[in-house]
Amino acid sequence: MNTTTSPAAAAGAPVDAALPKVRVDYLPLLLVPVMALVMLPLVGSFPTWVTLTFAGLAMGMMIFIMASGLTLIFGLMDVLNFGHGAFVSVGAFTATFVLLPMKGWMEADSALMNLAVVGLAILLAMLVTGLLGWAFERIIIRPVYGLHLKQILITMGGMIVAEQLIHVIWGAEQIPLPLPETFRGAFILGDAAVEKYRLIAVAVGLTVFLTMFLVLNRTKVGLLIRAGVENGEMVEALGYRIRRLFVGVFMAGSALAGLGGVMWGLYKETLTAAIGGETTVLVFIVIIIGGLGSVGGCFIGALLVALTANYAGFLAPKVALVSDILLMVAVLLWRPRGLYPVAKR
Amino acid sequence: MLTTLLSGDFPRSRALSVLLLLVLVGLALAPFLVHGARALNVAATICIFVVLVASYDLQLGYTGIVSFAHTMFYGIGAYGVGIALHAMGPGWGPVALGTAAALAISLVLALVIGLFSLRVRAIFYAMITLAVAAAFAVLASQLSDITGGEDGRSFKVPEILQPSFRLMDGEILGRAIDGRVVTYYLVFASALALFLLMLRIVNSPFGRVLQAIRENDFRAEALGYRTVVYRTLANCLGALVATLAGVLMALWLRYVGPKTTLSFEVMTDILLMVVIGGMGTLYGAVVGSALFILAQNYLQALMGQASEALSGVPFLSQLFHPDRWLLWLGVLFVLSVYFFPTGIVGKLRAGALARSQKSP
Amino acid sequence: MSEILLKLEGVHTHIGQYHILQGVDLEVPKGGLTVLLGRNGAGKTTTLRTIMGMWHASRGKVSFAGDDITAAATPDISCAGIAYVPESMGIFSDLTVRENLYLAARAGEMDTARLEWIFGFFPALKKFWNFPAGNLSGGQKQMVAIARAIVEPRRLLLIDEPTKGLAPAIIQGMITAFRELKETETILLVEQNFNFVCSLGDTVAVMDGGRIVHAGMMADLAADQELQQKLLGLSLHVHQ
């Protein structure tokens, strides 16, 4: 998001030839379509390609939802929360408080009822993870601002404790989490099958991305966050309490992790406490690829990682085991600080 | 003599000296002090973890690098020997070959990871090692043709180390001198040697530069030290020693598998031992490992009893379930990072220092 | 002498283990432009940052318009009416010029008449209104930084070395701007460039070794070659 400007909002500003060039870095934007097109002949069959691409986009959107909060928190507060995965797990497990007792609504053959119950689950999950984020920031993170080594250790410790508490509260067994009735099955487009739930995931992911984009570019809070990413001290010197901004962003980021957790849990249709750990690795790779702190980079990185995983899974299953690492290495060889390095970091 | 052995780095606290001596004597005489296979297993595990944790401290405590790939190097060592012995049969040749191959792989991996990420920031390195280690663990469990997959590999060790081997007839203090005892002393001697070597390294000029970098890398750079080179060296050194610890573990267990070497639980165990023992003091690794492994083996049983006693109370019995051992460790870990960042050794030394200043 | 707006009494500031300010006594009268002179490392920037609450005084007292702000937090000090232009300018390069100024306008919206007044000093800002501030030249960034400080009326402006690294032509424009600004605003200006400020300043203070070593009227210092030599000899040679 660091390359976007809004010339459309120009209030009659004169434009002349001597204006400085607006440097928009388009290259990373091309990566996703280029990768998809290059894979088409390799995959061979068009319907298969459509299915794979859609699966990749859906997975990418879910990873983006989980990763966006983490990268924003890092950009603004210079805190890397190694316990971010715990919010993903807590979100997913909290959703079971709604999804399991309201089984009837889940199994009902009514899109409205299904949406209502999933929506309620998401709402509860985001509320709980948001509040948990608030507590986490206050108790775990606040004493260690600016101390990277301790941050890593403490947030890791927080993650261990949270994961164990999940076992205590929800038990160590895995919980089946079947999709609601109307979310199942696939749309048939020509010869290609696109699963309904993946379509929903793409829609939710795009909504989150656009909302974030608008908030960051068109609202005062968003401008303050972007300003704070670059120079928090100056934001304070302009009279704003950056601490409040921190808490707000931390809560929002945690709530997004919770949302991602619910989406991911429904996608996998089972829940284990390991969900936090396995998504943490994905999320880290994504935000490294995107450039630590960059939301736009995180979006592209998430899509790239997920598409690579899907194509590789089809073309060379053994390579798929390490495809995300290989992708990360390739990106870092090209741009050592990720696709969109944030100036200060 | 002692000064040379300890490289001039004395415990500097009477309580700590007693504690260290206790551990040393205990481990040295373990086969004769305790009976049964389990107790000996605890002693050998302590020996190996002292090395593993100390090599981690070389990175974390002395250089300020947070790595989550330490278990990967440990695993490489274990798998190197394990696969070689499994494929080529028992013998010292495969052990040497497996060790050499493992060391080479570890060195290359540590170099590559270091070059990629050590230039940037501590956080970057921590994230990348986490990702690489996770990928490695997946590879090890999926490439089952080579590694045996989730089940791992059992293998035969050289004859002198096999349980059926008898070094001499008869018993000493009620313990038959069999291959297990020989293996134990191989592990013990190697661990002691590696530990003293690391002590030498951190107290050499090289070690002092590392600590200077940890305190203030800008200043160290300004003084003319290539911080990247030093960091990378420390990182490689830590990785190599971890690999050797893996070799020892494989020889002791006669088995390698993802659970015992590569799992994230092992990584958290190492972190806990370093922090509880005391970062930045190799003696912390000794104290941390010994206490942790003893607690792990004997406190967990206690938790089981507590859980049973509380079996009527739904939530509490879950909290004290032996499987929730990690929960309490996690809490302990967070608390110690906050309140005792220097760990047990730091506390003991600070106490000794305060006393010596009070009574001139 | 007129009413004192800002007053530092025996202020000591430590940064880490370094004792930077060693008892600063400074008075800034209301209205006009006060210049804080001194060579590199004299403690000028630390003085400004201590006033802003970015570093806190370990001893002594800072009062603004009669209120003790020694221990106040930066946002509160800002809201009390002090604007700060740091040496690094503190521009948000990712944001447009408009957005940079908009964030400084705490009232919510910017006053159009006042904007036109600012554009009078810095026409370039109008031209680049919707461009990312990061793409501007050094001089233009400095204009954004100063404009941001005056986008709403403030009671005191703290400006740290605005001429640093700027071309002489731009400095000339800045002198004009400051001359008009000081008619309405109170300014504390940190400088090393004596030629730039000798015609601008009303009062002057000279720092050395973390203390104020001279305070008085600028006109007196400008007329007294000997005193200049004594106080600023070194910096004049280096920076002329």
C-alpha cells in the first residue's frame, strides 16, 4: 500500500510537466497473473488450471486475512508477535461455541440460516480474539516494546501457553467442523469445478483487503497508521497518542487472525490445536515475501504462496513440501527485503 | 590447571560451584549411583542436552541471534548417523561417515541461512529459521524412503556400544559393565569435551567480540569488526555443535525419528532450558538442562497424581493433567523472561557479588 | 522585556549513559524569533527534544505559559500549542503533501484562507499538493515540515536547523518566510548558520557543552564582532 496515492482526490491542483514522477512499483503486481499464465501450459488442461488457480486464490485470501494483521502490527509498532498463530487457533475454536450447538442451522438447507450462523460465529470469534489481543498487548507486549530479543521469546512463550490452554478448554481431541449445507459442493463453469466455499473465501478476502485499503488511504485513522509506520515519534509530536493507535491496531490485527482462523477451520473441516503452529509458518513466509510491514506486499505474497502450493501440489507433489520456502528464497534473491520493503524497516 | 580447563571462566558463586560440582559428579558416576535403564537414560539425556543447550546459548545468549532451527541441526546429526548405520550396518565407518556428512550439510545450511538473513535483523532471522525448520521437519517425515517417515529408523550401533556387549565379567557396584555403560561414558566424555571447548571459545577474544556485538552492533562495527562475519561464524559453530549433540543422541537411543529430534517441542524445551538456566552463561546450560530434564522425568508423574486427586473437578484436573506439563513450563518461561532474564546462574552470581561487596 | 512564554530552569537531560544537557537556563519571550546558536553537539537538538517531551529532563523544570510541562507526554505538549519541526523534518513520505498537513490540523479540516497564506510562502506546496511528500526535493520537504507546523495557529514553533543542506536560493526564500512568520508567531529557531539568523532573530541564546553560555538581544550580538568571535569563532569558520 506504500505506493498508492490518490490523484483522483486532487482538489484542482495545477499539473505541469515539472512535477516529480510518482514512482509506482508495478513489477510485484504482475507476479500473480504472470505466474498463473505460465502455469497454464504446464498444467495442460484448462479446467484443471481453473480449479487449481481458484483453489490457490481462495487459500491465498485466507492466509492474507491471517497475515495482514501481523504485518500491520509489525509495521506500526515494530513488534513481531510470534504468538499470532494463537489468535488464529483461538478464533477457530471460539467459533465452535456457536457452530456446534447450532448444528441445526448449519445443516439446514437455507443459505440465509447458514450465513447467519457462520456470521455469528465469526462475530464472536473476532470479538474474543480482539479482546484477547487487547489483553495480550497490555500484559505480554507492553513491557517489552523496543526489546526485540525479549519480544520474540515472550510472544513465543505466550503462544505455548495459549496453545496449551486451548487443550485445557476444548480438550486434546480434534473437533470436526463440517461446512454448512449450502456452502458445500461446487459450481460447474464449463468443464471446471469451483468449490462454493472457495468462492466465499475469495469474497471475504477481497472484502477485507478493500476495507483495509480504504481505511488506510481514506480515513484519518488510516493516515495516522501509515504515518506511524514511518515515524511514530512525529505522529506524537503532532499531538496524537500513538499508544491508542497501537492498541487499536493490535486488537484489529488479532481480530483478523480470529476471522482467518474461522475461515481456515471451515476450509479444513477439522480443528486441531496445531492450526496455530501450521498457519504461523505460512504467515511468516508470506509477510517476509511481501516485505515486513507492507499490507499490499502481504496480499501479493499470500496469493503467490498459495498459488505456488497448489500448482506444485499438482505438478510435483514432492516439491510442494518445500515450495513456499523455495518461493521465499527466490523472492529474497530478487529483493532481499521482500517485494515492498517498508522504508524504515 | 583448573583455570586452563575452565578457560578462566569460574562459576563466581559458591552456590553455583556446588551445584555444578553436584551435576558433574552425579553425571560422572551416574551408572553406579542409580539403577535401572530409565535413570541412566535421564543422565545421558542431560549430558546431551547440556551440549545442545550450550550451543544454542552460543547463538542466543552470546550473540543475540534467535534461531528456531536449532533442532534442525540437531536432527541432521541424528539422522546422519542413523541413516548411515541403517543403510550400511553397524560399524565405526558408518558413524564417521554419517557424522562427517551431517556436519557438512549443517555447515552449508547454516551458512546459507546466515547469509540470507543475518544481515537484516534479528527478527528476520528468527522468522526464516522457523520456516526453514518447519519445512525440514515436513521433509523428514514425508521422505520416508530415506528417513523412515513418522516412524523413524531403528538401527544397530557398533558392537562395543550394543547392550549385549560385556567389557568385563562381573559387576562394579552392582552394575554390569555392558555396552550401555560404555555408550554412556562415550556420551559423557564427548559432552564434557564439547562443553569445555565451548567455554574456551566464549572466553577467547572471538567470544568477547561476539558479546560486544550483542551489546551494541553499531559500535562493534565502528570499531572495525565485520559483525556479519562474526555472527555467521557463531551461528555455524552453534549449528555444528548441535549436529554433534544429535550424533550422540542417535548413538544413545539407537533410533532416530521426527518426534525426538525435529519436533517443535524439542525446540521449546531448549528455549526453556536456556532461559531458566541463564542466557549468556554456558553454566546456565548445565543448570537449566539438569533441572529441566529431572523435572520433566519426575515432576510429570507428580502432576499425574495431582490430576488424579482432582479428578472430580473438571477444569482443574485438566490443568494438572501430565500432558499439560508444557502449559506450566510456558508460564514459567514467560515469567522468567520478565523477572529473571539472567536465569538461575545470573541470580546466583548477582547474589554472590552483592555479598562480596557487602563484606570487603 | 515582554512576557516569557517558555522557560527552562536548570534542565539536565541524560541519553543513556551520556549527560547531554548540564543545566540549561533559557527564556523565550512571547512574540518574535529567538535563535539558539551553537556548534555541533552543543545540545541544541536535545534542548528542543526535551521541551517536546521526547526525552525527559532528569533534573530542572520546563514551563510553558506558566504550566509545568517537564514530565508531560509529547502529545500533551503538542496539544498545549507547541509545534515541532525536527532536523530530519519528520515528513511522512508515503503520504501526500495534503495528507501531511491534514494530519497536523487537529480541528479536523484545514482552513482554506490559512492554506492560501501558507501557499504564499511556499508556492511549491500548492503545486505538489496531491503528490507523495517523499518525492519532493529536500527544500520542498522542509517547506512541508514548516507548513505542517503552522497549518493551525500555534503558540510556539520549535524549528531545528531548517537551512541544513539547502541551496542558497532556497535559504533566501526561507528568510523571507520567517520574517513574515515571526510577525504573528513565536519561534524558537535552532541554527548553526549565523548569517542566516543574524538579521532574523530578535533574541539569541548561545549553547556550548550542554549549557547556555550567552543570552541577549540579537542586535547586540550582531554588532559585537569580538563577542561573536569569542562565542561562535569555531562555528563561523566551519559553517560560513
